[in-house]
Amino acid sequence: MPPSILWNFAIATPGNLYYSILVMIEVLAVFISGLIIGSFLNVCIYRIPRNESIVFPGSHCPECHQKIAYYDNIPVFSYLWLRGRCRHCRRPIPPHYATVELLTATIYAICYINAPSLSLFVIGAVFATLIIPLIFIDYYHFILPDVITYPGMALGLALSPLHPIEHWNDFLTISVYDMLNVHMNSPIVHSLVGSLVGIFLGGGILWVVAEVYFRVRKMEGLGLGDVKMMAMVGAFLGWKLAWLTTFFGSLVGSLYGGFLIITQGKTLQHKLYFGTFLGFGAIVALLYGGMILDHYFRV
């Protein structure tokens, strides 16, 4: 069942219909919150690569610099109402603005519906809020800003105790925890160790790949931004889901690269926005990674 602020009221209300309505209201509220957060993420996606403040000035058209009125700044609705154009200069508004808002809202809603506790929903929402700007910034600018990845690692580490302790009960985390000779059964320390293992192994596998590629080909294949991004993923999700993210990102990136080679005559040296592929892999890992791993190890 989804985490419910109105849970006590819902179970005191006779009939499942009332509970269903309350849950639908909650999911709708979460979805709308995601739209609003997504609108703010659009500001981050545009301004962070340009080293501009994400607070001042207020929302404005990047072409004519006219201030955007509140009624033209309603997520998704305003984009559709204005038919994807600025009210003042009539220049096209990039479609990714509505895409980011809908993507954020959808992930928030899925996290809320699937999360067995409010704490896990918080982890999923914070993680999505960090990963979505990285996806689009890397797509447009080929950079993964430290101003997102470094605080992201810290947040993942700080929120790690909100996971159920079973999430960190893998053999590597337990081995490291035992090696530390912690003479007390501390779930918080156990969680922090699991997150740290995720940071080192999540980013570490990409760092090794990048180093081997550089030494063999004498050219840079992966940037350190990808390494830091995967360290952030490991901090939030743990090393197993970080590796699953790398697998999905590499698979989709390889398929896309092969498509470009076949259809557009690109070469293996063609630069790809790998962080974008990793970002979508991280979303899959966040929403369905546990189910995928459970199914894999049962087969």
C-alpha cells in the first residue's frame, strides 16, 4: 500500500471506496507536486550550465527576456495553451520543458504508489529530483555538473538509514561492516557503510573502464562526470542497483550508437551523451531494479 498521510482517517472510514478516493487524491497531489518541482528543474537545466543563479531573476523568456506571468507559468497547461510559444516574442519554447514536468510528476506518482513507506518515497523523490536535471543537461551540454553530483552523494549518504536494513544486507556491505569491528548492532552505521560501498563501487566500475580505455586507446572514452554521477547513484540505491544502472545505460547507449553508425554513417569516435543513458537507466533501477534483481536471482 502507498504511504498515506490520511491513513488513520482512511482505515476508520467504512468501505473500500472511501479509501480508494483518498489514495487517488493523495496520488493526484503528489503528481501535481511533481509538475511544480519539474518546472523548477527546467530552471536548473537552463541556468546551471550557464553558471546563472537558479533563484534570481524570476522566470523569463530566454529569447526576449520578458518576465513570464504566473498564468503563463503553469506546468504543462501553459505550454499547451500557448501552443509551445512565448506570449511576447512568439519564439518556440523547447518541448523538453513540458517533458521534464511530466517526467518528474510521473516518477513521483509511481514512487508514491509503489513505496511501502513514506521514507522510501522521500528517497525516490529526492533521487529523481537530482537525476532528471543530469539527464537533460548532459543531453544538451555534454556535462554533468559537480554542483548536482557532489551534494547528491552527500544526500544519498545522509538518507541511507531511511532504507529498510534489508536493502543493505548484501555480502559486500556485510563484509565491510564486519571488517570495521563495530562492536554494536547499529542499523544506522550498517546503512552508512552500504551507501559508502555504493559510492565506491558505483563510481569505481566506470572509473576502471575509463582508465583501461584511456591506456589502451590513448584517448578519453568516459569523463569523470559519469563516474561522479554513478557514485551518486550508488549512494542512493546501493552498488547492485548502481551496476544495474550501468548495464542499462551501456546497453541503450550501445544500441543508439549502433543506430547512428548504420543510419548516419557515424564512427565509434562519435561523442554520445552517456550520462543521459545512465540517467534513464537509473530511473529504471529506482522504479523496478529490486524486482528485476529478485527475478534474476530466482531464475
